[in-house]
Amino acid sequence: MKAIKVMATIDDRGQLCIDKPLKLNRNSRVEVIVLIPEVTEINEDEPSHEAILADFSQAWHEAMTGETIPVAQIWDGIDDV
């Protein structure tokens, strides 16, 4: 048996839709093994997408309005930590 790895989607009717056509002999029977990624647990310590976007928006606003701190000043006192 020959193996070919392809990506596919399961549609709302539960049917498998392969992303690209297979270039094989037509009207061939095939054996299909479906690997479904497991849902990962949500890590409460990781910021949400909304929080990340809010932080980016704030940083972008500060950059565009000149509310910045010189890099040299950021490093002041770093050795005291």
C-alpha cells in the first residue's frame, strides 16, 4: 500500500473534503485514516487575543503620538533588578 498525506476539512454534512485533487487512478478504492487534532486546554496565564490587541493598539497609539521612552532610558537601572 502507498501512503499520501493530504489536508482536508470535514464539512457540515460530515463529509471529507480534500484541499487539492488527488492525481491517482480514478475509480480506485482507498483506505482513509482521519487524524483529528485534540482541543488544547486553555492556559489561563496566557493573555487573550483581545488583551493582546488592546496592548498593541495602546502601543501603536503611543508610538504615533510621540508618547515614547528612549531606549537608553528603558535600560537605566536594569542592573538593580
